[in-house]
Amino acid sequence: MSFKLKVVSLAEEKNNTMAAHKFCVDEKQVREWQKQKAALTEMPKTKRALRCDVATFSELEKELNVWVSECRQNGYIVTRTAI
């Protein structure tokens, strides 16, 4: 999270375009991080992402995880296309 806060602080000092260019991120992402600044500062340092949503298809994800694990154990290559 410190990376995002560095980008936001530079954007506040200078502007969004300059911060986006310096840190090689999209300008829209800089604006999103500025909106989330309060949540980013309160977040524990060990957390890496701001994920709030619960999985929509949790059972499907569990079954998919089992399938991928079985395929890999059997020596098959699992690609995004196969999934």
C-alpha cells in the first residue's frame, strides 16, 4: 500500500499526469487511489490489495480449484483457455 500512497502524495503535490508518468501507472488508476486514500491509510501494512467483494460463485471456484489441482498432479498443463 505504501506504493499507492506515494503515487497519491506525488499527485497531490504536482498533478495526476506527472505521478502516473513517474510511477508508470495509468492516470485513471491514480484518480481511483486518490478516492481510496482514507481506506489505504487505515489498511494494515501487511495487506496488499483492497478487495472487498465476496466471491459470487464460491462453490464453482472451489470445484475449479480442485479440478486444476488434479490436472496438475496428473501432469497436464492447465491454461486459461482450458479453464
